[in-house]
Amino acid sequence: MNTSKSLSFMDRCMTLWVFLAMALGIVISFVFPSFPRLINGWSVGTTSIPIAIGLILMLYPPLTKVNYDKMGDVFRDKKELAFSLIQNWIVGPLLMFALAIIFLHNYPNYMVGLIMIGLARCIAMVIVWNELAQGNNDYAAGLVALNSIFQIIFYSVYAYFFISVLPKFFGIQTKTPNITMGEIAKTVFIYLGIPFILGIGSRYLIIKSKGKDWFEYKYVPKISRITTWALLFTIVLMFSVKGVKVVQLPLDAVRVAVPLLLYFVLMFFITFWIAKKTHTSYPISATQAFTASSNNFELAVVVTVGIFGLNSGEAFAAVVGPMVEVPVMILLVDVALWIKRRYYK
């Protein structure tokens, strides 16, 4: 059970900080036109080193605080586990595909980018949203681990089916993607594996050397703020790299943003409603809702850039994804906490 009692001032005003970070990134992209090239120059393959550092630092604290001794309990509830798999790997991809077809069938490149976002189930940022919403951190870590395995095995298969096969039934021709399990495994390792190894390693080493009380009451409070600052740092970087293009193509950004907004809201409320109707506790309900409604935008951006190119419509749509998801999820954190106060004892 998450033991957080209340949100700090920084967490309560997170929506404001996120929008300010987005604005700062856009300003940087205009004031310093060479900055995006500088950031893109610090890359290995399709992995941006600065953004990877930001994401790793962002995930280290919540993954350090997870009590891994209780992980077995996560998988004992077969009903909740099945519900999560259905929401993430059946309902989510199908809903995003339907929204992409409805809103972007005249823009097949954007449509494909949107579908790619829907197929990339969240394995990273959901831990942050879940913690802010006072969900169950242990359960979130278990679902993230499960989604990571499914992502490595099925993402390439899903991408081929949803992009090359399914659109033909609607008379839409798309480019066949070439995604290998190795590419996905590398992305999962960079953005989740590294902070997971650092988190679980430091947790057990510190508890062993300093004791559990020192870890819980000294170390954890000191590292907790890293997540917020790393999140804001990552947002600034992402908007400084792609902010100009979004501003230059505002109508196209809106076209992609509308179905994305509908997706996040629908998945969140549908999952929360079903969880509440089945008498699921708030911490588990919140974890289920954020896991189902979030997406792995890192993987979607990396894969679309690697397959279709940095300047492609598919990559543009994938980049719009986190620009919509981050502020929407922050707002949904507030909604989840309101639901907790209103409907849960």
C-alpha cells in the first residue's frame, strides 16, 4: 500500500510546472535555433543521451522505493492481472486504432504515428503518475515488468498487424514497418532496465549497510525530489528539440492531439469505472487506470524515427504524443485524487 499522506507544494502545482517547462522548451528552440542540433548530436543511434539521462533519473526514485519482497503478491490476484492485460493489450490498441481511423484516415502518416503510440504500452512514466496519485507502487512495478515482457515479444507483431494488415480492411494503404525484438529490447533496457537495476541494487545495498529505518527516513526523502526535477528537465529537452515544428504546424498538431486526448480520457475513466464496479481498492484502481491510459512515448518516438525518419509524419505524430500525454496525465492525477476523496473511504 502506498503510504504517502499528502502531496508537497511542488506536486500540488505540478500541472503549472509542466506547462512552464513546455513553454521554456519552445522558447529555447526559437531563441537558440542551434540547440536542437546540439541535443540531437548527443545521440547513440536513435537514443538521445540527454533525454535518456532525464528519464533514468526520473524513474530511479520510485523504482528504489518499491518493496520488491512483495512482488509475488501482485501476481496472485489473477482477476486483476487478467483485467490489466485486457485493458493494455486488447482494449487500448483497438481504441487508439479506431480513433486514428476516425480522425486521421485522410492523413495516413499521422494515423500510423498515432497507432504506434497506442501499441506502445507504458513501462516508465506510469510509475511517476501512479506515485503522484497515491496508487500502489508495488503493483505498478509488477504491471510495468509484465508490460515490458509483452512489449519485447509482441510489439513488432502488433505493429505489423495494426499498420500493414488491419488498415486494408478500411481501404487505407500504409508502409510496412520493420521492427525487430532486439530494437524494442534495447529501448526497454535503456529506459526501464537501467533505473530498475540501479533502484533495486541501491535499495538492498543501503538497507543491508545502513538499515531499513535509515533507508526509509533518510535516503528516500532525499532522492524523492529527483523525479520531479528530472521530469521537468526531460520536458524542456523534448520541447526544445521539437517545439518549433509543433508551432509551425499548429493545425496538424491539433489534428493529432484531439484523438490522443480522447484516448487518454476514455481509457482512464473506463478503467477506473470498471475497477470501482468490481470493488477494487483505490490504490489498485488508480494503478490500473494509469497503466491502461498511459503510453510508452519513448518507444513510439524511437521506433517511428528509426523506421520512417526524423522528418516523417509518423515521427511528428509520435512527438505530439508526449506533448499531450504529460499535461493530461498530470491533470488526471488531480482527478484521481478527487475520485479518492469523493468515492473511496
